[in-house]
Amino acid sequence: MTGAFLFLTLRTFKNRLLSQIRRLKRPRYLFFAIVGVAYFYGVAGRHWMAGARIASRGDLSILPPVLAEVAASFLIMGSIVVAWCNAPPISPLAFTQAEIQHLFTAPITRRALIRWKLMKGQVGVLFSVSIFTLFAGPHLARGDRLLFFAGAWIVFATMQLHMTGIRLALHGMKQRGTGWGRRVAVTLAVTVAAVGTAALWASSRVGAPPTGLAGKGEALAAFGRYVEALAASGPAWILLLPGRLLVRPALATSLTRFLLDGATAAGLLALNYLWVMGSGVALEEGAIEGARRIEETRAARSGGRGIGRSPRRLRATRPPFSLAPVGRPEIALLWKNLIAAFRNVGGLRPLVWIIGLNFALILVILRVSRPGTAHVVIGAICGMLAGMLLIVGPSILRIDFRQDLPHMDTLRSYPLAGRSLLVGTLLAPILVLTAIEWMLLSGFAILMGGVIGEGTSWSTGPAVLALTGAILAIPMTGVATLIHNAGLLLLPAWVSLGPSRSWGVERMGQGIFTTIGLLLVMALSLIPAALIFGVSWFLCSAFTGNSIALPVSALPAAAALAGECWLGVVLLGAYLDRFDPSKELDSVTQAG
Amino acid sequence: MLQVEGLTRQYGGVTAVSDLTFEVQPGEILGLVGPNGAGKTTSLRCIAGILPPNAGRIVICGYDLKEEPVEAKRRMAFMADEPRLFDYLTVAEHLQFVGRIYQVPDAAQRADSLLEELELSDRRQALPGELSRGMKQKLAIACGLLHDPRLILFDEPLTGLDPVGIRRMKDSISRRAASGASIIVSSHLLHLVEELCHRILVIQNGLKVAHGTLDEIKAAAPQLEAAASLEDVFLHVTSKTEPRA
């Protein structure tokens, strides 16, 4: 049976690779592939190659090892806590329709199937580790980059297995009737108790952090000794030990050190493997069932062709507004996508959680405290979130072509020009994100404005900054959303489809690859507006103060961005009119 | 109503449809048949404006699909073999949405009547995830018929329907044709095509191999008996065509 699995895995890998290479015959893909490779060589590959030969030290490698180990431990612990609260929707045990049809009915034990899927998942893990090493290696590796790569693989593979184990355990708990609320409450209680105990213990034994040290090196070394003392104090030592043991091989400075530390980390990897494989037949069955449902969900997402339910249990809530039977057809697309957003499809829920919690915090602070540090901190968080949302918002909120591309046949049969289809589809994410940005900017203005010295020139500062941001928010969100959708329409084979992002360690590499590309294009698109803003501000500030110059300068910059948006809509709309789903999508659907 | 001239469509180096020419008159039902991979669905997707043809001209109600795609599509409906629905819109919302896209002033009344006809009235607030395969198919049909199209393209229209649904569907197709709509029905169910269609277009390897009424096609093949069914005709005309190079 191993031979058959090996055949399937290798042939799948080979054919997928060949189809990706064949795709490069198309000039568009070839061009972007060359640009991508050149960029990665420029920012990472060159350093990697140089580093591999001369083992030069990266920026962060001068940190005391304990700091890197503790930081990595915290990351690992955090992701484990999150996974116990809310398991990632896609696991390495997710089966495709073909696998379900051919393998579930074949004379193969479930255990053998799971073992094969876990091994197969390593292909994706290796790709992610490669990308991670390419970027993080030059900064984090303390020894040879290949040792870093091998160490990172142990970390990623162990984490993938651990997450799978958590999924299986969660499935078992669900079967036994443990609900989400109870599970989250217990997880958070255990986490708070453990971290609280460790913190109290450490603060009573270790004391305050060192201060007043001159020189970066001295301060860093002293801080490293302080963290080492904290990490060695009682409960903290126990909490941090698994994570520290796991990441040590990646930070090894020599082959001997790597082998010594690697043996322990490999032991953790083996333990996780045994945990997953030994979870019991019932859990294996459950995992496969769960995986099957996930696959059905995925199929349902990609065009309603699949079997099974919708991605999430949807409820027919009230539409955001009443749609008249005649009028601009773009409004129908806006209405449809807002319904999708409000029915928790396409990423609005996490955004609402983040923003809602933020505003709840603001309200509490406003009610219980006088203007002070808390106002400044929360106000600054609002400002930062507004800024971040411009970049990550269009990536999270996917109520656009990423949601609708699988319905392209239906959309193309509608009596709509490409431009109308594009405008209608992009309206919803732009409106939702702009509304959230304006709320955040209001929070920033209210909280910061109330604190920073009344009567001084800064008393109007936060309000002015917020107003400037609010003017720029609409066109910037438009440009960002347009770029995300242009990337999807021009290179659909490189962007994940569906209303939700793919999850999992194995998808990290691809995520990094596409995100950096999109950010690069967005940065380039902002250059003209930034120049116009700068010139306008220079001219305006000669006659007026900042409180007028900033928002006034934002107007031509916003107009420039709007112009870019309009140009993008015209070009992409024309492209959409010529869009050929059989060339662009059919292979994606088959591959995906 | 529909004129197709020299329609050619290639996928890479493979010609799926080659120089296909035919017409469908108002009130006429054309049966489009052919073996698997003959190019039926590709032809329909080209006519529906989903796939751009490599060559040829498609005119719908006097509007060239390439020159005036919006006006041409406004008069047409395409019912795919698999119902493509938006997971997050209810049955009623699907019809509201399609009504606005096609600018149907009395969409609400028409939707009521269609839902009644298709026995979906009690499922108005249901999401597609709560519908059976047949109900989804009915909803897709309702969406297609809402704007009273003058050209209707059906790709395997009976898939997933129960016997009552099949009967109603056949009646609906006949009724639409009687009211002046041009209809193309692509199906492997030859008895359905024989029963419903006025004329038949047989394609194989992307080429037209027979076109006309059943009697006309039979007359063109003297080897066939007078009582030959469409199945006999189909097997005869498709067996003598050379495979695609």
C-alpha cells in the first residue's frame, strides 16, 4: 500500500509542478515570476547565498540565545492556546473529493490513510520552511543556514503535528458533548492560572528588570541575563521548556550542538506523532469525517458545485437595505456582498471582533478614568489599527472577486459590462473598510485630543491627523482593494480563492510570497499620491498652519489616488470583458 | 432570434467547436446532442457570453454578442447543468438580486409566480445549503426565467429533478416556446430531445454532423428505417464521423 501512496504523492507533486511550469508559458505569469524571483533574490536570496558560504551573522543573531528561545516559546504557546480555543479550519487531514471517493472505499485502514496524509503534508511544510529560512535565516541563524533550515523544519513539522493532535482532541471533546464556550473558558482559565503563577513566582524571586545601563551591548546582555533568570524560575521554566527545547536546534551554532539539541527536539516531534497516531480509532474516524466535511465545505465554496453545507452555518438575517427592482445594477452587487459580509462570510467577523473589543475598551476607559496615559495608549492603538487596516483589511475582508470568482460563469452571463461588474463587486469591501477606518480614526481623535495639552497647537493635532486620514482612507482602501482583485484576476492560479484564507503551517510560504508581492505593488501605487501630498503640504504650510495644510494637502493626494483607482477600473474592466474562464479558472479549479 | 455563424472555439491546441453555423427561430426548440466531449457545453457557454469564441459571430435578437454584449445578454438566459448559487443569499434574495441585474420592474410579482410554479413558495427564506439538489436546480431555473428571456439555453435541464419536476419542466419549456421564445436544449436524454424539440443539431468533435428536423435527418440517411428513433439516428450519424485529429 505504501507503494501506491508514494506513487500518488509523487505523481501529484510532479504533475502539479509541471502544470505550474506550463503556466509560465503565459507571458503574464512569466513576467511576474521573473519579477518575484528577482525581488526575492534581492532581499533574501543574495544574503542567503552569501551567508551560506561565509556564515555571516544577521541582525537579530546578536541577541542572547535565551531571548530568542523565550520569544519563540511565547509564540508557540500563544498559537497552542489559540488552537485550543479555535482550531484552524483546514488540517493536514483534509481529504479531497477524489481521495474520499477512491481511498475511503478502498481496502485501506484508516490509520494508514492518516499516516499517509501526515507524510504528504510535509511537502507543504518543507516549502514553508524554505521560504521562512530564506527570509528569517539571515537575521536569526546563529550558525550555518542549513542547520537553521533543518531546525526550522523540526519546529514546523512538530507544530503541524501538534495542531493536528489538538484538532483530533477537540473532535473527541465535541463527541463527548463539550461545547465551545466551556472549552474556551477552561483553556483561558488554565492559561491565566499558569501564566499568572509563573509571573508572580518570577516577580517575587527575580525582581525588577535592569535599568540605567549605558551602551546597547551592555543593556542587551543585562536584559538577556534578566530574562534567563525569569525563564529559569520555577513554573516559568516548566512552561517555557518545551518551546525552548523545540527551537534550540534552529539556533545551534555548530553541527555538534545541532545534533545534541536536535535529538531532544526530534523526541518532541516523535511524541507528537505518537500522540496523533495513538488518538484511537474512534478519533481517527472522527478526524476523517471532520476532514471530509471540511472538503465538502471547500467544494461548496468553490461555486456551489460541491456537496454538503455552506462554509459556516449561515442564518438568513435581514438584508442591509431594501433593493429596488430597477436602478444601477452595481448596487445589486453591493447589496449581495454586504449580505455576505453581514452573514459572516468573507472575514467581517474577525474584523468586527477586533474593532468591537477596541471600542469597548475605549468606552470603559472614557468612563472610568481621567485623561491620561491609558487614553494615549488606546488612542495610539486606534491610530495604528486604522493604518494597519489599510494594508491588511483588503486581505482579511474577502467579499469581492475572491468570493465570487468561482461564480464567474454566472456573473459573465449577466448583462453587465466588465467595468460595472468590477465597480459593483469592489463597492462592498471599500465601504465596510472605510467605515471601520473612520470609526478608528474617530477613536484616535477623541482619545488623543482629550489628553494632549489643551490650548497647545497639538490640541487640534489628533483631530487634524484623523481628518487627513479620513480623507485619504476612501481612495487608499479603493486602491488596496483594487490591487488585491487585480492580482486575483490577472494571476488567479497564485491567489487562494473562496471567502476564507487558507490556514496552516504548510500554506505559510505561499502566503508570504503573495502578500509581499501585493504590498510591493501597493507601495508603488502610493508613490504619486505621496509626492503630490508632499508638494501640496509644502506649498500650503507656507501660508497656513498644519491644522489646515494637512487636510487640504490630502485632497489632491486623494484625487490622485482616486484617479489611479479609476484608471485601474477602466483597464481591469476591459480585461474582465475579455476574461476567459476556461483559460484562467478551469485549471485552477481542477488543481485546487 | 439566434444566429450562430462560423463559431470556433479552441482550448490551447484543441479545437472544441469548429465553424459551427445554425439559427434558432422564435418559438423554436432546438435539441443540441452529441457524444461526451463533442463541444455542446462549450457552444452553449460561447453563446451565453461566458467564453469568448476564437472566431465566428453570434447574434441574439439582432444584437451582436461581441459588439453589444450587454443588450444581447439582457435577452438571454443560460441554465447550466450544475446550479450555481450564492451560498449566502436566500431563495427570495436570489430572485431580488437577479431582478435588479436584469432591471425587471415587476420582479416581485414574477418571482412569486415562478416560485409557485416551481413549488418553492414555502422555501423563500431558505439558503442554498438548506435545499436539495433538485430544489437548487429549480431555483437556478427560476432565476433564469425571471426576466422573461427571448433566448433560453438549457444544459441538461432535467438533472436532479424528480418525475413531477421533469414533467413541469418539459411543460414549461414547451410553454415558453409557444410564447415565442427561442430555446436550445442540450441533453443526453434523447427521448426528451425527440419529444420536445422541433429541430435537432448533432455535433461531434466540434463539428456539425447533422442538422434539421428528425425526418429531414432521416431522409438524408437512406440506410435508416422510416421508424428510426432519434437514438438510431444519433448512433448512425456519430458512428460515421472520423475522430478528431
